[in-house]
Amino acid sequence: MKSALSNTGFDSICSTKKSRTLVTAIVEKNMKASGGFADRENGSVLVVALVVLALLTIIGIAATQMSESELGMAANWRFQKQAFYAAESANGYVARSPELYDNENMSASTPKTFSSPAGLLGNRQSFDGTVEYLGASAVPRGSGFETGQFKAHRYKMQCNGHGPSGAKATIEIGFYRLGY
């Protein structure tokens, strides 16, 4: 019965047990003399493990910094939206405050100022702005009013909304009031 090594030609070279032992001893002696393949691999697994660990650490740090940056951007976006909504609420405040655009505000050089009343918005939001008279013109077509009898008094409203962390939004809106 032949062994599995007989196909390699090792059996043909080393036909006896004694010659096999001799060849094995010579190969081991040559490997030790040349530094040996097994001796040169000492610690290589440690080096590979350290390199992989360093790469994973770098990837983890980069992912953490990216997520912190995205959280900051999301917070800034939320603060900016809060400031914008405060400016939008100023628009509604002016619409419900006719004293800002009544007959007393008919001079183009003196705009009226306004600010958010206490308790109207949250403690981290506020608004302010101006309503400026721009002049009178003919009534716009389709308004349902007679052209010669009424005038369209034009105004410009600037609404500033303030949110958390110094966020600010400004809206400018033009509107008109019909009158004599």
C-alpha cells in the first residue's frame, strides 16, 4: 500500500526510512541557517491585527465626527426654521393691528415699528419690524371698488424673526389698503 506522499516524488527520492530522516534533517538545518520561514513569521499576526485595529479606529472616529456635524446642521436648520416662523407670525400680527397702517401712517418718511408682545411666542422666539407707507395709487383692477372714488394706499412691511442661537430671518411683503 502506497502513502499519499508517494505521488509527490518524495518516496522515490527517499526510499528508506533512514534516508527520509536524513533529508528532513537537512531541510530543517537549511531553514534554520537561512533564518527559517517559520522564524521570520514571528509577530506578523500581531502587526496585521494592530494595522486592522488602527484602521477600524480611524473609521470609527470619522463616523463619529460626521454624525456630530450632521447633528449640528440639523439643529441650525431647526433654529432657522423657528426664526422664519417668528417672522411669519409678525406678518399675521401686522394684519391684525390696523394701527400700524391706519390714516396716521400716511407719511413716506416715517415708518412705524412693532415688536412681539410678551407671551405671544415662546421664550426663545421673537419678532420685530417696520411698516412703511409708500404712497397712493389707483385701485387695482378686479378689486371690486370704483376706480375714481377710492385709492390704494401701498405699504411695505419688513418682518424680522429671531430664533434660538442667534438665528434670524427677514421677510419683506408689500400690501395695500383701500381708502379715500
